[in-house]
Amino acid sequence: LKEGGGWSLEQVDPNSSCSGKPNWKASTDNSGGTPGRKNSVYSSAPDILPPKISHAAIISSSSIQLFFNEYMDSATLMNISAYSIDNGIGNPIAIDPIEPDYTSVILTLTSPIADGTIYTITVSLVRDCRGNIISSDNTAPFALPESADQNDIVINEVMFDPKDNGIEWIEIYNRSNKVIDLKEIFLCSQDNSGNLAEINQIAPAGYLILPQNYIVLSSEANTIK
């Protein structure tokens, strides 16, 4: 209804400056906005949840990018001892937090990533923008990806006609024994003449799908959750 325009975006909690996208909603006021008045979506919503690792992506054989699910405290991200990688790599030798929201860091590793090995990175001590410390069991796997061949990844389920207030989604499955980087994979449609259209790169920043794993793709993950 509101995609046609005429509605302002309002902050849910103006005192929560670190919450980013979740702290904004379309106005629910009948006039379309509340200039000079209390926001119609106002609610006190302090962030008390600890941050989590979202995923790890491969930059090169000696560096990875680690993503978090919310804005992070950049000072704590610089703690080398906060990151530990198994299979003999240990702590990184350099850390580069990515501005402006600090939702990811690039880590330079002590030794190259070996082919055919799946590593696990464990993160501790870091805090989100509001000061919540990450829990001790936050880990993410990563490995050097291999090129996908035909039928390595299949479309397993499609929600093409959602109910009201629903969202379209596609579930894919890696039925190979490879780790595949979804930045190399594109989704598209096909017209009646066989021409490809609406070509979309799945994960421009990189996202690894491990062997025998499923991933659901959608424009609105929170709606599905």
C-alpha cells in the first residue's frame, strides 16, 4: 500500500541510535507523517540482545570478511585476541573494520587457507554499538570455494504466490561435496523467447554454501522468520 509514496519513515526509538534499519518504520498516521509531533510508531525499544556472527566470506587465500547481524563497537572489533581460527591458523595478524556501520571486519590470516579444509572461526569479547557483548559460542565456517558445475546447486522449493503480507522466496540446496560461493551464482527469469531477464547476483559480497546445506533467498528475511 505504501510503496506508491506519500508516507514518511519514522524512528521507532529516537534514543536508540545504534539499531539501524530495524529502528525505522513507515508512518501509521492517517496524514502520512507526523512533522512536529511524536512519531506514530514510537516505542521504547532498547537493544538488550547480544550480537551474532552472520557469516564469513572469502576475500583471498589469506583474508576473510566476517559479518555481524548488527552495528558493532569499532574499538572492540580491533582486539586481535577476539578472533580464533582452528586448523592451525589461530589469531589474525591484522583487522580492518568496515565503515560506516561496522557490521563486518576484514581479517588478515597468519597462514593461507588450505584447499579442501573447512575452518571454523570463533569470536568472543566484541560488543555491539549499545555495549552488549557477544556470546561465547559464536562461530562461523569458511573454506576456499570451488567452481559450481551443472546440477551442483538446485532450486528445491519456490514460494511464487505468497499470501497477503507474505513475501516470495526460493530455497536452494547444495547437493555437491563442494563449498560454493554464492557471489558466483545468479538467479534470473526467462521470457517466452528464451531470453534471460531480471538477472540478479545472489550475494555480491560473498556468501558460502557448504555441502548438503540449504539456504532460503528472499528480499525480506525477517518476514519469513
